[in-house]
Amino acid sequence: MHSYSAIVLALSAAAAAAPLAARSNVCGVAPSASSTSKAPLETFTNAQTAEQCYADCAANASCKSFLFGLVDGTIKCELFDVPAAQIPKQDSSNLVAFDKACTSIPDVKPTTANPQGLAEGSTNTQASNTNEKANAQQKTDTTATQKAATKITQNTVAKVSQKAAPKASQKAAPKASQIAAPKASQIAAPKASQKAEAKTTKETEQKKTSTSTSAKTCGAAPAGSGNVEPFNTPANINSLEACIAACKKNTSCKSVEFGKLTAKGANVCRFFSVAAAQIPKATAGQSFQVSDIACA
């Protein structure tokens, strides 16, 4: 049978041997894998921000990560079927990698001063944030394991002390009846004003939803003004219904435009990140229909 001191030492050693946290996701860091033979699944030039590139990745079941950045004046979005840590090192340092599981994707259009399109305009911002999160997670996991081991040690010490102490000390312990339970009056019920506020908020949201649904544009000619551009033009779409269905798979897509760019041209499907009512009028020779995604 182990002595009291041996038990305490063994449990203290277990607390010191806490494991480190698992590898975190790669989010906004230049790729560095040694392999040079991995080709992208797809390449897009319509994605204007890393968030829009993520939407293209999310719409592809095979996509696990993507590269994004401004290279030679062109914004590139490349999808890969491997984790970001396995993407080969690129010729241009303007391209940064993101895992599909990243939860914070920048919605910033890259410039010559900020070619990676990172949130703070720095190529090191995302890498720093990733390292800080990993270090914080390691500290949290290590602390939790040490606390658990310390609790086990304390429980063991308490049991040993109880066996060694006189029975008189046990009689001095307070009875369960002496531990006062909280009065029912101390348990605060929700205030009437909180219920009224929650009800008002719910009604407001319902009105917004109703207004948005009634104002949708379905199969009409484009009539908006301004300079709104499509962010994606997927291939092999042969009907307005198919165009809307494809749009619903892209988290950035809110409306579509389907038709001909020229009088004798083939039909095209174009995705927009604004409501259909804001899509500009067709120019001479063009023939288009626009619809919000709620139309189908």
C-alpha cells in the first residue's frame, strides 16, 4: 500500500504532465508546404474579397482550403482539396491561405498596399491572431488539466485526513438541516418589462421578414441604377431556375441575372451580392431577367 506522501507526489506529477492543445486552423497565412505538385481544384477571378472566395469554397463539397490575394494586378481565388497546411509555397508572397473551417474571414478588397486583403492591412495580422489563439488554447487546456489533478490530490488528502482525525471533529460538522436553502422570494422571476421587450423585438423581426418577402423581384427586367457588378458567372447554367438554385449554394449571393449579353450570344447566369431591384438596366443588345433568391 502506498504511503500518503507517495500518493501526493504521483498526483502532482500527473498535473505537470498536461498535454498541449491540438493544431489550430491556418487562417490568413502564406502557404509553406514543401510539395510543389498540388494543383488547385478551381480558380476564380470574380471574388473580390477573401470572404467571397470562402463562399466559392463553401459551395464546393471537395474544397478544404483556399488561397487569396492580389498578384500582378489580378485578384486570385484558388480552391484546394487539402488542408491549408499542405498547400505548396507560392512564388508570390501576396497569396495567403485559409482553411475552410476558419471562422473569421476578412471582407476587404486587396490593394497594392494590402495585397492579401487582410482585415488590418498587414500580412502578419492573421498569422499573429492564429498564434495568439493557439497559445491561449494551450494555456487553457494545461490549466484545466492541472486543476483536475489538483482536485484529485485535495480529495485524496481530505480522505486521509478524515481517517486520521478524531471522531469528535466529525461530530462538529454542521448538519444538513443547518445549511439554509435559498428562499423562494430570492429567486427572481422575469420582469414583465423584459417579456414585453422580447415580444416587441419578435414582432419587429416578423414585420421586417414580411416586408422583405413582399418586396422581392422575380423574373423582371433589370431596372436599377448605379455601377453594381456581378461577383461570379458560373458555367453550364441553362435556365433562370437553375441559376437561382446555384445562387442559393453561395453564401454571398442574394440575386441573379439570366439572359444574353448580346443579341445572338449564349445565355449566361450571373451572381450579385445585392437585391435584384438594384441590378442595373441592360444595355443595348442585352436581354436579361433578374430574380431574388427568395423567388424559388
